[in-house]
Amino acid sequence: MSTIAPNNAWLVFSQASGRSSWSALDEPFTYTAQGQQPVTISTGPANSVGWGTMTGTSMAAPHISAIAGLVRSVNPLKPATAIEELIASSTNRFVQHQGFTFRIPDAGGAVNAALGSVDAINRRTPMLAMWSGSRRGHFYTTSPQEANAALRGTLLPRDPNDTVSNGAWTDFAPTGNDLYFFDRFPQVMCIGTTPCNFAANMTIPRALFEVWTGYRNPYDPGQGPLRALYRMSRTVTVGNEIFSKHAYAVCVPGAPSCTDRSALEQQGYTLDALDGFIVGADQSRPPGTFRLCRKQYAGTDARQQGDFLFYIEPDSGPVCAQADDCGAPNGNCGFAGGYTGTGGLNAHVGYVFASENANDGDNDSMLESVEIAEGRNPAVKDNDIFAVSRLFVYQQAKDTVRRQAQDHELQTLASQIDGGQKTRAAVVEEFINHPEHFPVFAPVIRLYRAFLSRFPDYEGLEYWTRTIRGGTPLETISQAFATSQEFINATGALDNGQFITYCYQNVLGRAPDPGGFAFWTGQLDSGAMTRGRVMLAFSESLEFTGIFQNNVRVIMLFHSLLRRAPLQVGYDYWVNQLGSGTSLQSAIGSFIGTTEYRLRFLPS
């Protein structure tokens, strides 16, 4: 928030006029919990069930905001809607006071849920990368909100003489690899022109590499903590134009002095933020990592003087010998000319994991950046997940939770497979049931059945689950189904009563009872609920989730393991198998034993 309108942080507490604008500044709502008094200030959609509103003077808002900050510190890419649901679901008890019922949030429970209920030593997150042609500079951050501010022109300092954008936007554009599990920035206020004036492809977050969110060293604790990566900035004036430049100091956390930071301060840079941690150049290189290098602009464009860029290279050959980053794996081509200096700093910063990208030239389901880091040939179909447990774990994370496997997952699960404590089928089941997978995919699969009486096609399920991971509420998606042409064509123009009857018959397989029919029809007639919200209540009911459990798991197996929707005969067969007592692990074993599955990774 502070990068956009810091003075408004107090208005929400002190002035009624400030409250309405507060929620529009960043994401759809501000994190608050229920209070005691009868006057309610709405900061979010009506379905926020108290976690998107601030009531009275008990001011739970700072406490909930603090928990939200802790959650984001371990998982910066978790969208606001997911954090709201996570905090609400991790409450540990209810209390009564003056006739009101309150839920008490559990900070530890929320953080554990954000980590996937795993006692992780550390966690990686992408370092989002951006370039501005008008500001002549690179910008890197782990915060989607700050990257969004850069994208939409609210990152300060802003050039008051910028007559091209008129303050509405500055052409910071994402650069690097698309993050296919995180496909859009959160909503944010625009300055000047509304709606924001930018190309659609600029809203896609991109990154070159990943950093760790904490200082603890998951590889060799004896070498001390990971190194802190501090973002620093300075303002440069050329004629009547203003440019902001960013640099990054690598320091030992807690050390009384830091050579990098001192050198940059002498160049006029001041501290902005701590933007994650990396394995230092003075520490042992972990397997699968690349060198992280930095170079400073040394060309003739006065507007670009002082700008730094990052690039990565394999841990072989001369250290950071490239003149620019264009030839690196995951290269940042197009903006690299003239980056030959180091600004008095070491070019070799440390070691990082490359961010994932869509390049898979040998069609073995292993991305090229990972192949290079793993010492494999990106031109040969050689992703032998059946012989190498580490590759198997990596593949399951990519196929289910749509991200790179975290260090603790690779180390723990691969060693359990090699040691015989877990089968490969057990590992797949663990990822299928992962809190980053099952709660994302299952509701969408149920909506397809509830509205359209079919299982989802592969592309449709991919689209809607990406939308959920981007922060769109499930109710919004359900309403999109309710107004879809496919649903209207199949059912005709249903009045509210007919729609409720359809919900009962198509979802629960029975006629509505009089009381239920009257209640749900009344909700629609009064406008208290949308059809999407009503259908969601049916599709997420205990009655339907229990009935449809095996169907959901079968669709997940086809989608994650075979990367396609099932044929009807295969779908019916496996639903019947699970219903007849076949375990999920046994079914998984059959899937991963098929030739179809093997040919995803190997030539034969």
C-alpha cells in the first residue's frame, strides 16, 4: 500500500470519506476481522463473511493484516482471496461476547497452511523481473503488488514531465519467463486514465530466477544463513526528466556492515526493501542451481547510467564472463546492450534456481532451464522419472501443484522413494491431495458436473484453475458458468424456481423439499444471492462432495498424469473401480505403468 498512497493508510480509521477508496487501492479488500459494533464498513464483496469487513471499534484489522503479512512472507504469490479463505479456515476456536460470536485466527495455523502443512526449512518464490523503455531501467521484486505498481505507473518516484503516459502508466513490462502457475497481477488502482492503458501481455508476471523467502540455509547450515538480497534505489535527473534506478546489495543477515550496501550508498543509492535470500557466492553451490550474475550499464545513454541487471548462467566456464544476459538460460534478451560494468561490485552474486518457462524442445516434459541445471541434454528426450527419484518428484509438483518442487519436497520425497519408505504411487497421491491442488481443482470439476452435466475438457479445467490461482473467487467462476451459452443452450431460459429445481435434480439427484425450495428461491428472488452462489452451495455441499468424490479423483488422475480429459469408457471404468474398493494408490500405479504415461518422458 505504501508504494501507492501511504497517507490513506490512516484514513480508513479516521475518516469515512477515506474508507470507500481504501479497498480500491490494491486488492479487492483489506484484511480485517469481525468487530463488535453495529456499524459496518465494507471493504470487499458481500460474500467476504466478515473477513472482508471492518465493524465497529475493536479494530481487529491490524492483527489480521499482520497474519496476512506472515502468510505472504512464506508464499508471496498467494492471492488475496486465498489468504482470506486460509485465515478463516485456520481459526482455532469460537468465543462469545455481548451476544456476538467471534472466531479467533491462528497465525501459526495460517502459516503452516500456506506452506502446505509441511515443516519446511525454507521456501522459494520467483523474483519478478521488469524493464521500462521510458525509465531506461530494470526492476526486480518478489512482491506481486510492487511489480504491479511498476506496471501501472504508481511506483514512485514518477516522472511529472512524462507527457507520453500522462501519469497513467509507465511502460514497465514484465520480462523473462511466463509463470504459468501465476498468470496475472492482482488488481490495483490506476493513476490518471481509467481503465489502465496497457497492453494485455503486460499483465503476465515473468521472472528469470527464484529466491528464498527466509534466511535459513536448507543445504549446509554449517555455512551460516543464506545471504540477504537488499533492493536499493536512487533518482537520476537528466535535463527535465526523472529516472529511478535500482541496484541490489548482497549481505550477511544481521552483520554490522555490508560491503555491497556501503558501495551502493556511495553511489547515491538508499535502501528500499529486503527482497529475499540467495545462496552466496562464498557458499557451496546446491544441486540444480545456476550462477546469479549482475552487470551495470556502461554505455552512452545518460538516462540509463547506474542501472543494474541480473542474469543467470550454468556453473561451468568463466564466471559471469558474458557481456550481457541475452545468451543465458532464461535470458533477458533485448535490453542488454552496454551492460559491461560491475559498479565496483562482484559480478558473481550467488546461486539461484532458474524460474520455469514453457520451453521444452525435446518434448520430455522437463523444462530446458531445469534440464541444464540437472546436467541433462535439453535436445534429447531423457526425462527418466522412472529411474531417478528426484526427477519423479519434480514432475509430480509440476503436473499437480503447477510449480517447481520445493527443496524440502525434493529431498524428503526422493529419499523416501529411494529408501523404500514410499512408493511412487504414494508420492503421486500426496501431490493429488496437496492443499495447492485438490482445493483448486475439485470445486471446478464439481461445477462442470453441476451446471453442464459433464466432466471438464482439459483446456477448460486448465483455464478455470489458473483463474482461481490468480485470485478470482470461486463464486465469480460459478456465476460465469450460470451465464455461459452452453448452460443456457442446454437448459433454456429458466426462471428462479426452475433453476432451483435443476440444482436439486442435477446435483443431488432428487426433487427439492418444500422448505429448501422456498428458501433458495427466496434468496434468488430477493437478490440476496446470485445463481452462481446458489449453485456453489449445492456443488460444495457435504452431500454432493461425498457422492462425487471418486469422480473428482478420476478426472484429476487423467488431467495430471496423462494431460488429457478421459474418454467416457475410461472414466466410467475407473469410477466403478474406486467405487468397488480399489484404492487410489492402486489406481495411480496403473496409470503410471501405462505406455501412454511413459511416452511423455522417454522415447520408448
